[in-house]
Amino acid sequence: MANSEQGSEALYALRAALDDQRSKVQPYARQSEVITYEVLRALDDLFMTNLMEPSRKLAAEEDHYRKLSTWGVNKALRSVLPPTLQAQPFKDFPSRQANQEKCDDLLFECAMLEIGERYEAWLREGIIKGELRRHSRPDDDADTDVLILSDHAPSYFDEEIGWNGLQWASSVATWNNRGHERRLEQRHRKMARHMERCVELVGGWKVSYSTTKDIDDYFSEWARLYLKRMQSQDLVGPDDVIGGRPFSRYVSVLEALSARSQKHIAFAAMLRARSRSADMRNLLTTYANRTYFIESVSAYMDADTREISEILDSLILSGENLDVHTSRSEAAWAPVVQASSETFILPVYGLDINPFQFLLTDLRARYESDWFRIANNREARWVGELEQLYAGPRWQRNTGNLKLRLDGKVATDIDFATLDTKTNELAIFQLKWQQPVSLDNRVRRSTGQNLVNESNRWIDVVLSWLTQNGVGELVGRLGFQSPKSPTVHLFVLGRYHARITGFDNHDQQAVWCSWAHFKRMRTEGPRRSVSQLAGDLRSSVHQLRSSKKGESSMLLVGELPVVINPTSTPPAPLVKPAPN
């Protein structure tokens, strides 16, 4: 069969399987506060097991099942969160195995749909290729179709390169605060016995604890350090005004929520160690009366209750902003969830992973004009960071956003330029501060097109201008002094990513890399010349692309077994492991 026919057959089969998978998910769509509460308990268990039980070794099948299930967050929340808030008393109850299994099934089936939709888009775009194969089932020897998918585009999972840089940036933040963290760890050990006396298991399943100012102060400090590790918060500067207040005020409330969450996790871990029969789903996820919670946060921060209530609106997932936070593949890391008018449900997974992504998504939707004003100004902060990287007498710098004209019209601009006076080499920069990119197809396509197409055009225009006017003319317009025309190197920097799945046509006349990757190479080798830096960046990016792990998995979409990048064809589709 020709490759095009195979691809069409594979795409048709996957689309039919997705229709079946949607039918599987539909029966779970019951919107109620009770079910929402139980689903959030399942999410806390899914994401927090490694933290609560670091020594627990999962069987390979269960580990694979849980990792796949993490893709079901948004579709599951869309299935159960009520669209409007009704006034009703909150129903608290212990989480039992029967309900847990239903919620686990919901998350898993939603994940199969989410991942299947991503594969469908990638198959349609040619990022992966597919082939249907007939295989015998081991249980009854009957034949069944298996969809084999394999990566096709060289850019497949190129996001790994940017994630590698972001992990480095997070580790730097951790290292810079390591001394402070050690002191906090010592402080925690000293007050651990007192904390043990403050917590108890009520009714055999529910956590209850008292606190002190010393305990609260400790977790407040820890929250500030922990939040500094998280990516993408630099989209808005601390002093940028959004919604009528500086962004730092939102961060202060987020720190208060994080401190409360970290404290709760610590007490829950103590109870879990003391009573192994206590279920983590009952220990981790809690709730609070809305008015009481707002007043408590306000008192804790010594702040105006109305202001805290308004800020919390951007940290709460409810039916009102459900589409904003769950219509994409990027999981909604909700700090607070509201399913009725008078009660907040308080999961911990969102605050532990990255609540900034939730906050920033909400602020962008809620205060659109403020957001775009801030976006227009954020490049100046980035230029300032570059200027610091090139401080010193060796480097001449231009931060003035020089406009380049062709045929009498402004054709493009230069965001930043620096001249290495030691080697007479000129570095010219194009800065692309895009939104953080996960594997959401719409965001991926939009960001990739903007980054690659516009940057390729920038490279073409700059080189055309240099051909027409000469390097010496550019040096003069930049205000630099050089005895002769320098060698020119072009750099395209993506704030979070410079390589994105599905986009392979980068103009290689420039160096393309993420900001974190560039910053690491520059800070670890400050004596590198421009040409050495360019060469090392190209080599590093090539090495990272060559060592990408990509994705290898197997799942069941509808009734169709799907295998991505197999090392061997599995004998049977993935099914839910039996409960422990």
C-alpha cells in the first residue's frame, strides 16, 4: 500500500476511534459539586503520590496508567464542574473505593480522548505517520487492527529543548536560594515534634490540625522560595499594573495560598506516616466556607477583604471561567475550585505544580487591554537582561530598537545589538516573547507560525539591508566604534522555546535558541566571543535534538489499540490496572 493510502486509512481509523471515545466519556458528564470534589481528590492523588510517598515503587503498568491519566485533567473538569453556582450546603464524605474507581475511569477515558485528538492533529499535519496492522489477540486468537504511529517530522517533540532550558532556570533559582532552604529545613526539623502534636485524624479519615504563628511564618517563607522556581511568571513584571493593581499583589495572595497548601501537605504527610490506612484522597483535598476563607486570607495578609476577594477571582476555577482554563491541552492548575456559591474546594496539585500558569491565563482573559499594554512593554525588560549579560568595557551595546528601512519604508528593527571589541564581531538579536508552549495544538501552531515565519522574514530583511547598505553603515547607525567592518552573527531568541513540533523551516543563517539556553551558555562562558558562542549554541541545540526522548506509548482510543513509536508491538491494548 502506498504511503499516502496508508496515511489516509490510519487517519480515518483514528477519527472513527475518537468518535467512539467521545461516546465513552459522555456517560461520565454529570455536573455536580459532589462529583467535582471527588474528581479533585483523584487529581491530588494522581499528581501528589510521588511527594507523599517518595519510597513507593509503582508497578510499570500502574505507573504508565497514571502518567497517561494526567492528560485527562481538563476534559474531566469540563465534565463535572457545574456551569452555574447554586446556594447549597457542602456535603463532606470519606472517599471510598467505588467512587475512586469511577473518577479514575473518568480521568483515564478523558486522557485517551485528549491524547487521541493530539495524535489526530499531528497525523493530519504530517508530524507523525500512521499504519494499520492486523494482529492476533492473545486471549482468543481473533484478528484486530492496531494503529502504529511513528514520528516523521524532524521537529517531533522539539519542545524538549526549551523544557531543558526551563529546568535549568528553575535549578538556578533553587541553587541561589539553597542556603535559605537549608536554614528552613533545620527550622522544620526543630518544630516537627510540635507539629506532630498539632495534627490528628478525625473519624479515621479526616485531617484536623491547629497552627501557630511560628508554623505559619515558616511555611510563608517556604512558599516564597518554592514559587520562585516556577516558569512563565516573568510574563508580567512585579510592578506592571493589571486590573488596577500591581502584579506583585496577585503574587502576594498566591504566596499566602501556597503557604497554606504547603502547611496542609506537611500535616497530611505526618498523618499518613502515622496511620498507613488513611487514604491520601481524604487527607489532601479540603474545603472552606467562601466568606470565612476570604476573611482568613485577608487577616493573614493584613489586607482589605474586598481587594483579596477580587484577586482571588483570578485564582478560582468555576463554571464562569471554565472555558478559559480548560479549552486547551495545558492542564488547569487551579489553586481553588468553586462548584457552589458558598464553598471553596481546596485541592493542592495546582499550587504544587504551577499556579502562575492559571493566574496568567485568567488575567489575560479578564483584563485584555491591560495584558496587551504589558505585552508591548515587556521587551524592554528583556533588553535590560541582555544588557546585563553584556556589561563591561569589552562590549558596546545598543538597546534603542533601531529601525531598518528598505525602499524608503521601515522593513524591520533590531531589538538588541552588541559589538565584541576584542574580536570585532557584531551580534544582532531578534527577540520573540511568545506564550509558554505545551502540547496544545492551537497554541503550538499559532506560536510556531509566529516564531518561524516572522523570524525568517527578519533574517531575510536584515541580510538584504546589509547587502544593500553594508555592515559599516549599520555599525554607524548603532552608534558603535570599529576600525573595520565586523563579522556579523544573527540570533533569534525565543523566550521559552525556539524549536516547536511541526516547524522545521528555520533559516540557518541565524542561531535559534531559547532564552534560558542562551543565558546558560553566556553565563557559564562569559569570555566566549560571539562566534564561539554561536558555534557552541548550534552544537548544543544539535546535540539536544539528537538526544530527544520524544514519546513512546500505547493506549486504547475507543476500541482501537494505538501505539506510538513502538519498540515492539504490544500483545494487547492498555487497560486499567487492578486496584491494590
